Amino acid sequence: SKRVKNTKLTRHFLIGNEAHLLPHPGYPDPPPENHTKGWKVYVRPLPNGPDITTWLKKVQFKLHHTYNDASRTIEAPGPFEVQETGYGEFGVEIRLYFAPESGEKAVYREHYLVLAPYGSEEQKARQERENLIVAERLETVEFNEPTVDFFKTLTSE
Ligand code: SLL
């Protein structure tokens, strides 16, 4: 389909994880054997940011092969997140699928799970006290010369 020339649209979102030492509310108690951590990996809009499900339609999270059904696919409206328990850190492979009218291929990202306290001694102490670890970063996708239909989707937010 027709494309909008000399135009690039950029969208921002977060990829990250949160983690807790088990037991923790919302996670199986007792946890599976050897599982010491509960975590959630996610693709989210920015806090108070615009809806991302207008343009992001599906997210595939590929977990470590030690998990049953390691490939987890979440369709819009989401939330685009996977909650699990486990014992170890690993890189989650993430594929982002866009609205069909975009004609865009899926985009790949990786997020390395952070399950242990990190940062300064003060930050680590707070993460331990709150039993909450958050590791996330701002991500960007760029749509260069989007199709006319996708341009409409993106700009009608
Ligand atoms: C390693 N980085 O090098 C680690 C691998 C394994 C993650 C982490 C439990 C999976 C399950 C789990 O935490 N796997 O029992 O379902 O060995």
C-alpha cells in the first residue's frame, strides 16, 4: 500500500522486569521446588503515556528453555507481560508485532532479567527492604515512511 514519503514516526515504550523474593503476594505459595524468585517481564507504555496497543498488536516472549511452553505470546489489548517463578537470570527474547496495515516486520529486542539487588549500597538496601527489584529501560521504534493506513493509525492516538 502507499507510503508517506520523507516521514518518520517514532514511538516510545518500556521493556523491563520486576522481581521479588518468594513468598510474595500473587505468586504460588509454596513455590515450585528450587524457585526462589517471582518475576514479571513486560512491554508497557510510559507512565501516563499514550496507549501502545493502537500500533503494537502482539508480543512474543521467549523464555529460557528450562520453562514449559517457553514461547509465550500475548495479543493486544494485553497487558503484554509474562509472570513466572524461577531461580536464575537469563535473556528474554522479545518480538514485537505491529498492526497489519503497517506492513512492518516484527522487531526483536532482548531483556536480560534482573532478579538480584543492584546499584549503590543504598539502592540495594532499599530493594531488599521493599522486596522489589525493577529493571527497565526506555525503548524506541521508528517507522520510516509508514504506509498511509498505518500513518493514520499512529496519528489518531
Ligand atoms: C544458567 N542463567 O545459566 C541460568 C539459567 C534458568 C532459568 C536460568 C526455572 C525454570 C523452571 C528457571 O529459573 N530457569 O524450573 O521451570 O543456568
